[in-house]
Amino acid sequence: MTVSIVTVREKFLCLQDEIVSALSILDDETHFHGKDLETSGGGLSRPRVLSDGKHIEKAAVQFTHSLGQSLPPAATERNPSLEGLPFQATAISVIVHPRNPHVPTTHMNLRFFLIEAEVPVWYFGGGFDLTPYYPYREDVVQWHQNARSACGSDERYQNLKKQCDDYFFLPHRGESRGVGGLFFDDWTEEGFESSCTFVSGIGDAFLLGYKPIFLRRMNTNWNDDEEHWMLLRRGRYAEFNLAIDRGTRYGMQSGRRIESVLASLPPRAVWMYDHQPEPGSREAELILDYLQPRDWLETSAKSKDIDSVF
């Protein structure tokens, strides 16, 4: 198969429609809003945003196809040889901020770059991750089982999981943003056709992993203290996106529509000076046991072995 950004673009557009439809149904038919916006050079921005839903406080499912004369610094910091070269990029980005503190926030991004060099350079990137506010081992294990299935092999899963753990880390806080998932950059493995198939599979796996968790927790009762904790943790989410995330920096550096760039931010968040969860609480359990990289599938296997003894 010839390298074609049109092929990737059409796949991402179809995936956007599928995710928008699925999330709308999960939120009792709440409608997404947005319109198609032409961008310079024949590009397209296609934002779709759900606000103030019954179960989803905010969700953004964004598609972009951009063209530029020079890659932004955020896209070349790992590949300096690509500085100053014309490019095209297409991407889909998904963020869901649920209303219920017992439902985790989730994020997915898939992207494709085509750089106009003497020998054209192309690569995929992306992945998905989960950010719970309360510790539910069943949810996290299921999330990672689905991630491993999407990878097709344990070796690939372990590699992409580690990259996810490394990337979604707040060094100034000394903690992970969430419980991870998959992350990859500069993906060209086995050529364009194979890479395209793999990335499409990651996109299809996203809802397969998130939807069961959402349905399991969306009607769980919660109180004001639990909601306040969720808002505190959302503050961490905002810190990562604004201070660390390469995608946010890329969007700002490339002149993309700022409303689209910042659509991943939570609708509400809280910061408190030196807040510490009560020792022994579920909030403390989240910090101590969940927001540090670990092998969730090995943990699950050991738990089953212990259960079988009894």
C-alpha cells in the first residue's frame, strides 16, 4: 500500500463519528456540538464537544488535518533532522471527563505525520490511558487486558505500556497522571499498511476498554467530598496538559485554533495548598497503590492464584 495521508484521514474521520455516536448514547442521547472549519492550505478542523451532560460533564472528540511549512519544535525535539521541513499531519483526540467521581476520565490520541523531505518521512503516534479518581482494581485490570489484546503480543504491550507510564508522569508531583495504558511515537513498524492496521486496531479498542467501566460505575452514588476529591485530581490533569504534554505545546506552536487545543482541559478543577488524603482512606489508596507504575496483569494473576488456594 502506498503511503497516503488521505487513507489515514478517512479512517480517523470514521472513527470520530463512531466515538461521538457511542458517547452520545452513553449519555442518554446528549448531542455533541461543533462545525467543520477549513484551515490554511486546505486543512480541516472538525471539533465535536459535549458539555454538561447527564453522565458526562465534558467530552471532546477532535479531528484535525493540518499543513505547514515547518514542523513546530514540539514535533522535532526528538528528531532535530526534521526541523524546517514542510509537513502534513492528521489526528484524532478524545477526552472524556465524567460527572461521577467513580467513573474514570479517559483519553485517546492517534496521529500521523508526513514530512516532505528528499525521501518522504512518515510515522504514526498515539495511544490511550485511564485516570481514575477512586481505586477499582477490576476496572484497571480489565483496561490493561484490553490494551494487551489490542497489541497482539505481550512483548508489544509491555513496551507500549512502559512508554505510557513514562510519558504520563508528573515529575513535580512524583506521581503518575493515572493508571496508564498504551503510548507510542515514531511508529513505522513493518511498513505503512501494517502500521495503519495496527493504529486502526488501537482506535477500535479504545471504546471496548472504556465503555464497560463507564457502564459499571456511572450510577454509583457519590457525595460532595468525593466530588471535591475528583476536582482536586482534575487539577493534576490540567497541570500535566498545560505544563508537560507535547500535544498541547504542538497545538499552540502550530497556530491551531486554541479552543480545540485546550478542549482536553476539565470543565472544573480545584487546587488546595498542601492537601493530603486521610491515611487509610480510598483516596490515599489511589495515591499510594494506583498512581505508581506497576504490572496490573501480573497483579491480577497473583490475586487469582491466592484465591484458588482458598
